[in-house]
Amino acid sequence: MSTKKSESSHSSHIRIAVTNISSELSFESANSPTEIKAAIATAFSSGSALILTDIRGHEIIVPADKIGYIEIGQPSERRVGFGAA
């Protein structure tokens, strides 16, 4: 039996700031942080677009020269109830 908690433990949360755009792109990807960093490095070195896929299978495409910053982290677990510390 698969649970959402075990599925999210293998995903990464990504935030991408695009130059001249006030909002950020924020999504979860099934790729590991190492795989994401490799895709970023390839996009920057070749000057091509950064192409990542979210957990729903949608592709996010951002031109490498328009990226302000990228934040990669693990998604936080949502706590339910009182006294969650």
C-alpha cells in the first residue's frame, strides 16, 4: 500500500525566480536534488532552456538566461492538530 507520506519523501520542492517577473515558479519534482542540479548546470553551460518535470508530469521550461535564482529543498510535512512542534 502506498501512502502520500512515502511518495513525498522522494520528491524535491523547487522555486525558480524568473527575471522581470514578480512571482516565482514553485512546484514539486520526483527528481532528486542531484538530478535537478545536473539539469541546471547543463542548461547554464549550454545556454539552453532549463526543462524540469513536476510530480504531475507537467514540463516547466525556463530560458537559462532569464533565471534569477533556483531554490531546491525537501517538501515539508504538513502537521495536523494541536501542539505540533
